[in-house]
Amino acid sequence: MGETERLAESIKELLGGGRDDRLADVLAAAHAADVSSTLRELPLGEQIRVFRLLSAEHAGAVLSELDDQTQIDLIRALDEQEVSRILDHMPSEHVVEVVEELPKEEADKILDLMEEEKSEEVQELLEYGEGTAGRLMSTRLVAVHEGTTVAQAIEHIRKSASGDDAFYLYVVDDHDHLVGLVPLHRLLTADPATPVRLMACAILPSATRTVYRRRVIVGGTPVAVQVGDPFPVFAAPRHEGGTLDLGELRGKKNLVVFFFPKANTPG
């Protein structure tokens, strides 16, 4: 018998025996995915009983693991105050997935009860359509000016609470336009004095790229390019400095585009 099956048996046995104190201890030590697997097997009344024994943080993790229908049934059965407290402990992008399944009036009530900062983040993400780049972008990112050195960028990441789950450093110009991305692992092996603009990867494609309230808004989503497709617009650092934006050249002249790693550089 696997660990998930043993957990399910224990939960059902403790539920049947009314041993909620012991059940709370068992749930606290269990992985969210295992708890969610067991919840799917329980009737709604027992799901609620189990869910109310979880801490708000653990309940948020379990909620994220549930299938859509079980998730919505459970949320509608809980008090709105309970739901808002749980959503406060979930990543904003996960909260979006939950509230957009609810009727607008119900979703608005829950958002009003949530912490102001988290509620604002969620409402900003909801402005973007499902599957768009704006929706997919995490609100927790780290952005620096293109003139920042590697050493300065690493120090900025260390001081930033947003850097805990970031994988890329976002590089912007004087107007907060997105220049490119730098994978964080590349910073660790680069010369500390190197400007990050020289390491930034191009963004593909790009209609509007602006950093606003610590979130990058991209006016398009990455797409696969097929033979015969128009060449996608993107911006990339020039080897002599500055940024080349193909959007400014489209329709004005013929272009030949090829990709070549700069001589004597890694990659």
C-alpha cells in the first residue's frame, strides 16, 4: 500500500471516530497533493470538515491541487471569510484560476475580503485574458536597469523578497521598456563588472513591453514560427550598445536576420 492510500485510510478512520485533534496532526504532516487526493474520495460534508482542520497556508496548497469541480464545490460550501483567508496565502496566479470560475458577484465579495495588496494583484491579472502573456507573467519578478552590473544585480536580488521564486532577471531601459531577460544561473558565472544588458536574451515577440508595479506586461505571447510566417517582432541588445527593435524597421527596408553567438563569449 502506498503512502497516499495509507493517508486516505487514516483520514477516513479518524473522521469516522470523531478524532479531529489527531486528524489535524495527521493532515499537518501530509503533503498537499496527498490530502487533495483523499478529499476527492470524500463526500462534501467530510471535505469541509477536513479542510477546516488545515492551516490557511496548507489549505491554499491543497486547494491548488484539486480538480476544478471539486475546488469550486468546496469553495461554495465554505464561508466567504474562510475562503478569502485561504486565498490570501496562495500565489496570485492561482487565486485568479479560482475566482474566475465563480460568478462575478461572488468573486467580487471574496476579493473585497482579501488583503488589499493581494486583491489588487489578482484584479490586475484578471484584466488579461486566459493564456495571454500578461496572465502568465508572475507578479513576483526582479527587474533592474540595463546599466546595472552583474554584482549590483545579484545584490538587488538578495535584498528583494520577490527573488525567492524568480528564474529570470528582467532588464529594462530608462523608460521601463523591457530589453530582455537574463537567466539567474548565468549571473553566478559572469564577470561582476559586466552590464546586464550585454547578457540579456531577446523577448519574442514584443508589441508593448512595459514594467508596471513590478510586473512585466508583454503585448503578445511566444509562438512557434513556421515556414512562410511573417518574421516575429523582437528587441535585442546591439553589440555596440543600445537596443535593436525590429518593429521600428518592419516595412521600411529588407532585412536578413541570422543568429550568431558573439565571438569569445560563452554559449
